[in-house]
Amino acid sequence: MLIWMHIVVIIMLFVIFYSIIIPIIEWSKMNNKNQKAKHPIGVYIIIIISIIIYFIGFIWYN
């Protein structure tokens, strides 16, 4: 159970980093404030994989 929880926490930290910090950095670099920082497709893939891993671990240990 602890291994699953560590994996999920690490993945969630990457998701938070890529979905919050990087767009803020990119937005601060841009001169035109009307443009929005686009999220990379990998962010959504990581979110889906982390949810699947969480549910597999939850079902496996219950």
C-alpha cells in the first residue's frame, strides 16, 4: 500500500508542477498578455495515468 501511495504522490507532484508552475513561468515570459499558456498533452496523460494507478491500488488492497 505504501508503494502505491508514494507512486501516486510523486505523480501528483509532477502534475501540479506541470499544470501550475510551468504555465505561470511561460505566462510571465510573454509580452502579449492576451495569449494563454497552453498545457502540454502530457499533463492530461499523467493525470489519467495517476487516476488509473490510484484506482488499481485502491481496488487491489481492498
